Amino acid sequence: MASDLETKAKEAFIDDHFELALDLYSQAIELKLKNAELYADRAQANIKLNNLPEAVADANKAIELDPSFSKAYLRKATACVKLEEYQTAKEEAGDLPKHTLEEVMTNVVPAKEVEPDKDLPDPVTVAPLPKPTHRHEFYQKPEEVVVTIFAKGIPCDCVSVDYGEQILSVAINVPGKDAYCFQPRLFGKIIPDKCKYDVLSTKIEIRLAKAEPIQWASLEFSREVAVPQRVDVSSVTANQRPVYPSSKPKRVDWDKLEAEVKKEEKDEKLDGDAALNKFFRDIYQDADEDTRRAMQKSFVESNGTVLSTNWKEVGAKKVEGSPPDGMEVKKWEY
């Protein structure tokens, strides 16, 4: 049965029906899980459909099953070149023959999206893809991204994690359970040699070392999201005040608010005693030290009836009260 599916898959691939070939290879793999050639062939179909992370994952599986299988290294190198992971491609293709290397380096144009042929009958019923068996999430720091896969009680020898320049490949194969594969193309590039992972009792924690200290907008790569620029801290001037995060929905600029209140007070138009008091306050606020001393001494000694700004005159003698016309000064006896 598996050989029949493999034959049909190769025929579909030759006829450029890549989606049908991919489905047939997947069904054949379910029947022959340890066939390296099937994984390598499915990797080629994924490359044609531009499913590049999946192609790398299939090539890795083929290499795991047969480390001497040169076709698997070729498929991985081809996918990595299309992903612009040239260093990984160079490492994988290092021992390949010269004509094979030329095939990899000349085949760098991304495959076009292939639409299914509506006129072609589908002879095989394809089962829908199963939902992921484990949930994952991520958070990040300036220097690393931490990916958590929530999987309880997974033995360490059942977990396989591979890293590329911009690829993460996670495989969980527990006997008697459905296999779990997670192969995202990452938002930014990483340093594979500095990446590591830990298998814990309730989860698998993967630490990806960032190649650049930029903020990732998401875990997976998207052409619609622009890569943010790295902030040059040295370019921030000393006059710029730091902005701190706030849990409030809207941040209040208190400096701006204070300036607005002062401007309103200055421009406020008052009448009567309020206007006079404001006038005296403004004089006192803008005056020098001698003028302030003169105003204080004259106001206190005259019981509020005289206000002088001439310290030479006020400082030399006691200021007597000068009541308004029609009024007289009375001293209170205690």
C-alpha cells in the first residue's frame, strides 16, 4: 500500500501536481514512518510549494533516519538557501559533490505559489490535518526569546530540537501517542550555538539567543511586518527626559499641565481687590531682595496701610501708618 502511494506521489510530482504529491507522500509516511527517502521526497514537494520550514523539518527527519543519505542534505541546503540561511546551507552542503552544490546555489529563486488543478480528479481522500496537541507561547528579553511548549511528562529522549539561522524545529515522538512537530520560520535571526532547551515536568522551555537586540513583533516571520530598528542609546541627549511605562490607559504629561495652569493664571483677568492683590504678588515675585524686604517691612509696620518698594527709605526709619482719607489709625491695647 505504501509503495503504491509512493508511486502515485512521484507521478503527481512529475506532472507538477505538487499539492497532491505532498498529500500522497504524507499518507505513505504514515504507513512507513522510518523511510528516509519518503521524508526527502516530501521535502522536495514542500520546497516546490514554498513550505520551506516544513521542508527543513522533513530533511532533518530523513537525516536522522539515515545520516549518510545525501539527498536529505541536498533538500535541507536548498530550503535553507531559499530562506536566506546561507551559513546553515553551507554547513549542510559541505560534503556534497560539486555538481550537487551547483544545483543548490543556482536554485535560489523562491518557488511560486502553486494552485491546485481544478480539472484533476483527486483519487485519494485526504484526512484533515490534526490540531496541535500542545499549546505554545513566547516572551522575550533584549538578548533572547523564550519559547514554552506546554507538554506534561515528556521523556527527554523523546524530544528533538534543531536550530537554524532563522528556523526552529521541535519534534516530540512519544511511543503510543501522536507525533508533535513545530517548525516556525522565526521573526528574526538567532545564534544557533547559543540556543538551548530544557525538558521540565510540565513544559519544554527553549531559549533562543537573538542575533540582534531588536524587539520581535511576533514569534513567526511575516513579510507584512517590518523589522523594527535597533535603538541607539548613545544618541539620546541628556535633556530628553525618560518615559516610564504606565498601566493607565493614557499618560499625563504633568510638566505640560503645570505650564498650562501657570499660563491661565497669568492671562486671567481679575477685578477689584483680586486684581490688586495679583498685581502686588507679581511685583513681589519678580523683585530683588531689597525690594522684597522693603515691601514686607513697610506692610507690617504700617499695619497694612503702606506698601513701599524703596528699601533705602524704609530701612532707615520706622514706617508709620497712613490710613485712607476719612479714616484714622487706632492702636489696640492688649
